[in-house]
Amino acid sequence: MTFYLRPIALAESPQSEEGEAVRLAGGMAYASRFALIERREGRIVSRERFSVREIRNLPEEAQVQWEALKQTPAPLQCGARTIRLDQPQVVGILNVTPDSFSDGGQFLDDPQVANAHSAAMLEAGAAMIDVGGESTRPGAAAVWEGDEIKRVIPAVERLAAMGAAISIDTRRAAVMEAALAAGAQVINDVSALRHDPRSLETAARSGAPVVLMHAPGEGEDLHSGGAYQDVVLDVFDWLAARRNAAIAAGVGREKIVLDPGIGFGKSIADNLALLNALPLFHALGQPLMVGVSRKRMIGALSNEAPAHERLGGSLTLALKALDAGVQLLRVHDVAETVQAVRVWRGLRDAALTDFAQLPPL
């Protein structure tokens, strides 16, 4: 049997629940009620609901999750830059590819355009820039690692010269090594260090923070094999297993970030279920990254809007992730998302004092 402790009622502040709310992952989201879910052989067999006051005598597995839900993650150390994870941060996307679904080719052939875009994202408030040299959209052609290196290294070097925190979005060990040598500080692997047999060793040896993303497929096609008994719990278990594999290979637990992989081998219903269940993933005890910017599900829910017309949907899903306490938002539209985060944070800061003037009970 397996247990899961899922937050099911979120609050804007502990005061709104008269102190009976837990701060999720040391951030700016709070939960007051929880569901204890029991699963056997892949099927849910029981679900009990508790308030904070009622939680006691949990099964050992659920008790570990209870402590993890309340744990503040260590900041990410990116060279001279420190990225705090007790507040939400925006990660800007820089695709140096000819065929990415949203901006393929825009920043590949003209370094000045790419440079200006990178500088604009940093000036707008991006905490980190994620550089990718391979499209991972469904049906995209595989890229030889030599070509991928040629695409990403100039971009990484330019960003390093700006003093940026940089993650390298790749699933190939040789690209990880080259990018880290050029100034990147974080590895973001959409295959969760499964694609390249050397990736686990490379990540552990580097000492760099690592983002492990869920994708059901193996080999070149990350989108295949997306059959789930319960997508939320299946992805939770999968991420726990990949986290444990990385730790066993020598990656420090404090350096691991998890990503549920929205859009990778998942239907619209699967994606929506995962987004609604994001608070559960804090029970894994790792900071979370979510990338929903301009994704296909937004078009599917909005009259097939093309990728460049999905800002409204992207911001809606970003706010959903913020409400769930997600620490890292990976986005194309940095300035707009940073503005949304700042307004959201203002609301949260105000909520912490909303009840300060009430007379004592």
C-alpha cells in the first residue's frame, strides 16, 4: 500500500484560518485541510479528510510527507547568484532552435537578437535563463549532440558575461558538460537523467542543481507511453523514484528540483488534473518548477489560439501555480509574468495583515 497526503483547501494567510493553516514549502501559500489517500496495486482504496488540528497518528509514509510539506527548500546557488525559493521566481526561456513550437528560429541565427532578448528578460526580473538547443515538442526531430552544443554554447557564454543565472535544457551529458564549462550552473533535463547513460554520473560529478521532469516516454520520443491509472499519483511516484535514483547516484538532495512535465505525454484532462493537484507535490520535499507557458492545452481550451496568442492562458496557469506554492515558473513572456507575480505577492503580503485589527476573541 502507498499513502499520499494531499492539501485540498488553500488559504491566503494563516490568520484567515485562525492559525490552523500550514505554510507550504516555506513559501507564500497555506493549506488548512488535507486528504490522506491510500492506494493499493494502483487503485485508490480510501480517502480521509483532516484539518490541521485533526492530523495525528499518520502512517509513517504520510508522516514523512507531512514534514516535507512544511519544509523550506534551500536556495539554489548559481555561481555568484543565489536564488531564494521561499518566494516565487520566474525562469525565462531562450530557445536557440530552428523548430521549437513557440519561437523556433527566432533566436538561433541572429546573436544580436538573442542577446537583446536575454537582456530584456533579465531586466524584466527573470531570476534565471533556461537555454535549450533541441525542440522537445511532439514529433520533433532528434538533434546530434554536436549540433546542440554549437547552438547553446554561444548563448550560454553571452549570458554568463551578463552575470546571469543559467540553466541548460538538455538530456545529453556532453551538452551538460560543455554548457557548465561555458558558464551554466543548473541542469534541466526533460528526461530526468534517463536519456543518456552518462547523465546521472555527469550531474552528480558537477555538483550543479538539477531539474528532473516527468515524461513517460523513453529514447527519442518523450511523449509516448502516457497511460496512467491515476495521473496525479502516478507522476508523484515517478518523480519520487527519479529523485531517489539521482540521490543514489550522488546528487545532493538539496540540489534537486522536480517538474511534473505539463504537456509531455499527457492529455488535456491529465494536464488539468496535475495543475489542480500541484500542492500535493510539495510532499516530495523538493522545490517545484512548472512550465505551462504557451502550451498546446491553452490553445485547445481557447478556440485553437496559436502559440503567440496564448498569453492570457499562460498567465492564468502561472497564477494557479503560484496559489499552489510553486517556486519556479518557466515562461516565455517574462515581463508580463513578473508583473503578475508582483501583484500576486502584493495580495499575499496584504493578506498577512488583513486580520491584524480584529479584536481578540
